[in-house]
Amino acid sequence: MAASGPDPKLGEILRQERESQNRSQESLAHDAGLTTIAVGNLERGDSDPYWSTVRAILSALGLSYQELGRRLDRSA
């Protein structure tokens, strides 16, 4: 079974939410305890993040797993 790559929809949803809050990648990275490079890579779909990374970003954005799931379902 081949490994799946990162889902570009995840990064797009997180970028849209960050932008809707008028936040920079730097601000989000700081609040999530990540590097700006990590946030940028995730938003572009260049990396397959650990759940701990997704959890940290969701927390920093004030977004629940349920809401993320709804947005992913709508974009499918």
C-alpha cells in the first residue's frame, strides 16, 4: 500500500481561516509554537504534518476538530 501525501485541502482551509482572522504566518506560528516555515509548508501542502502540529494550529486559530472536519467534507 502506497503512503499518501499531504492533503492540500487541509492547508487551504487553515490558510483561509488564518487570513479571515487577519493574522500573519508569523503570528500563527508564534501562538502555535511552530516555525513560520512549518506553517508555510503546511499551508502549501508541502508537508504531511503530525497531528500534534495540526492540534497546535487549530488551538491557535480557535478552530475545533469538528469544524475542521466539516470544512474538509464541504471541500471534498
